[in-house]
Amino acid sequence: MAADAGGLYLGFDFSTQQLKVVVMDGRLSVVYQDNVQFDTELPEFRTQGGVHIHADKLTVTSPVLMWVKALDLLLDKMKGAGFDFSRVSALSGSGQQHGSVYWMKGANETLRQLDPKKSLAQLLQGSFAVADSPVWMDSSSSQQCQDLQSTVGGAQRLADITGSRAYERFTGNQIAKIHQTRPDQYQDTERISLVSSFAASLFLGDYASIDYSDGSGMNLLDIGTRDWSKICLEATAPDLDRRLGPPRPSASVLGSVSSYFVSRYSFSEECRVVAFTGDNPASLAGMRLQEGDLAVSLGTSDTVFLWLKQPRPALEGHIFCNPVDWQSYMALLCFKNGSLTRERIRNECAGGLWEVFSAALGDTPLGNHGNIGFYYDSMEIMPCAVGVHCFDQDDNKVSGFSAQVEVRALVEGQFLAKRLHAEKLGYTILPGTRVLATGGASSNKAILQVLSDVFNTPVYTIDVANSACLGGAYRALHGLQAESGLSFCDVLRNAPEPQLAATPNPAAQEVYDRMLKRYARLEERVAHESRP
Ligand code: 5FX
């Protein structure tokens, strides 16, 4: 089905703290946005930041009915604002990754015959076998992680199959815990959805498939065959295959919106539902990352997205199937020490002023005279290490640097770490590679210059406010056209282009290729010496 020029495309994001929607027209302009904040607009669920943190501090859940009610509320708000649902050609969206929803036996029958006179929350209140869904912030499944890894043949073997070693928040380990601790509820479960496929199911009026990309965050999907891994399923819980349903490509049109939405909100019967995916894959789509690109989000923690053709799963970082090109992959790397550490060094070495911090970067040479620093104010994820560790040009440990050298050591070190870990997962810098920078620190030109030099590539900035939602709207449009063979890139050709912000210094390649080797050696040493 071709895209309708006058049609609208909806992108929803069921994130941790809120449900958001953006509406895009056929010219790719955002024409409407709205949201529902869980804590304040649905206070009856008593969440904080959209979640309940349980007494053990490890178990973190969200009431599934809160998400259902949020959708009622959001659509009612749109209706109240006079939004014309009949113009919507397709919708898609995303959900926080890893969270899981347990549909009660018989729930699919309920979904198929929703009475448009009632709200979704009224209709679905008895449809969940587990009322409180485990979410990505949960870290209570360590035992299940260990069990899975030992059954499969170790952490690296599990990463080779599923793209990641076992992580507590990954859905398979959460499912294993539910099966072991609440066997009756597991028995009552007819279908298990991710937050993303649960949201798609509401619109579809039927169980929606889990897409390959969000499915890669479960420690259950074989990312090579793009099907459930038998050994992982068996190690997790009985009859899991049946409860998950077959996974599908992320660009699949799953069907038309259910008659409930046609009657209650005047959606067109033709409105298509495109598979929903995880919020990180959806952000990759929203940023329109292309083959060879790398996106760096500089926030409280720094996150890196990579587009990969031939991934090399490792013990750190995650490989997911790519949400916009089913034959490719993406990687997600998370570095805990981001802007808070940059702010600490700004306060200690630059009198609290970003201008002085930037001037220090301008006044110090590429490569910082061989000085290298590791600044892990809190326990770092990549690598698992803590503390501040400084080395001079001869790899001797030193207690610290002068203020200006310290500023450059921090910024160079943060970007060398990103390049090192991206390359470990199979990323290679090729001619034409772009680095897209987003997040708070991406407004600082001096920081972006160091990023450009360390990667020896041009750096572009891109406005990614609501990138997951926008990615949903882009994916809805692409889903409609994917059947005619058009790539995501072709369909989104006219979307706003990122802005060039920095180009590499001609001397950068030689300096940083050499420095990266030393950085890798020193990082291993730091990780070894500071392991908790
Ligand atoms: C990724 O692996 C995560 O756990 C988070 O970024 C969640 O997706 C946040 F919603």
C-alpha cells in the first residue's frame, strides 16, 4: 500500500515515566504532540517515576493497567483537542525495552471483541495474569542469569547467540523468575508480550508479534537466525515458544487498527498498525542512522548507537537486530560516567565555567602530550571499574594533571573509550562514516572537535527531542511502503538533515590511532587493578 500524501502517521512511545505521541504529516513535519505523565495524571497507581521499587530495592515493576489507562487518557485528550483520527494512514511506536506483560488465558478473545462504549481499562482489567510488570530497572534475577549462562555454555556463548551476555533486566531472565516464583500465574499466562508488542496488541485487537529488534533484548532470540533460540527457551521456562509467538521483522505491517478504535475514535478501517519496537531501536530510526554511522548521546550517562553489518558480540554492550533494515544490526553501549563527571571536572579545573573548559581544550594539543586519564566517579559499566586513574606519557601512574591537561584528559579519555568499545563490537571507521552527536554536551563545539579528532570523522548534531516517538512515526510511514521494496532511507530522504559541527584535524588520525592502542592497554590495567 502506498503512502497517502494527505495522511498522518502516529508514533507512540510507552516510556518509563510517560506515554507520548507525535503526529507527522506526509511531508514529514510534526503537526501534533501530546503526552500523559504517569505519576501526576494517573496518581491512583502511586508510581514514582512511573515505577514501584519494591522493599528488596532490586525488584522494580509498573502496573500494566496504568499503561492501558494512559492510552485511554491520551486518545481522549487528542479527541478533546479535535484531532482528526480518520486521517491516520498508519501508526507504530515503541516501549521501554525488556519489560514484559503477561496476558491471562482468554485475553485474546477479549481483545478481539472490545466494546467501543467502554474504556480499554474497563475492558481489560481482568486480562493480565501478572498485574505488576517487571521493567528494565529490575535487577532481581541474578540467579536466573547465572543459570541461563551455565546451561548455554557461558557468558560469551550466550552473547554469541543472543547478542548480549545475561543481564538481569533482559526479559528471558524475568520470565524465568516469574515461572519459578509464581508458577500459577505463569500457568495462567496465555501470551507474553514486551511493552512494545503489548502496546501494538491494544491497537490491533489481537496479540501482536514481538519484532526482531526489541526481541533481541530478551536473551532469548538467536540474532543470527532471527528466531527463538531453542536452548535459551528451554533453559528459561516451559512452553515458552507458544507463549511468545513467532517473532517478525520490525517493519512488518501487522494488520489494521481494531474496530474498537474505528467506532470509538473514528480511525479509518484502513489505518495500518506497523510492529512496535524498543525505545532504543526506535531512537535509532528517529535519528535516521545509516549504515556506517555512529550516534553518541552525551547525557547523564553517555550512550552510543552503532549501525553494524557484521557484529562481534562481546561481554560488554548489546547487539540488537536493526529496526530499519532487517539484514543489519545495531549495537548499544552505555557509559555511566557522562555529564556529571564532565561537570565535576569543569567545577574543579575550570572555575565552573564551560567557556574556560572549552578554552582548555583549545589550548592543549591533540594527544595531550601522551597523558591519559580514566574518570570513573561512579562504578563504570564499560569497563567494570571505579575511581580516577591518571597516567603520564610513559604509562607511569600519576596523582593528577594540571587543570588544562585534566580537562583534555577527561574528554579525550571518554571518546577513546567509546571508539575502543565500538571497535570491539565490530565497528570500523570508513571513509564517509558520520558521527551524530546529541544530548546536552553536544552544544559544546570544543567537545565536538575532540570527538571528531578521536574518531577522525566529521561530527554532525541532530535535534533528537522525542527521537523514539519520531522514530515510531517514521517507521509507520516506512512500514506502509516497505512492501514495495523501498528502504527506510529512501522513504525518509526529505527529513531534516543533521548539521555539520566539526571536521577532524589532519593530524588526528596518526595521534589517536596510536593513542587508542595505549588506551586499550591501560584500560585493561585499570579494570584489573580497580575491580570491586
Ligand atoms: C536499554 O537496554 C535499557 O534498558 C533502557 O534504555 C530502556 O530501554 C529504557 F527504556
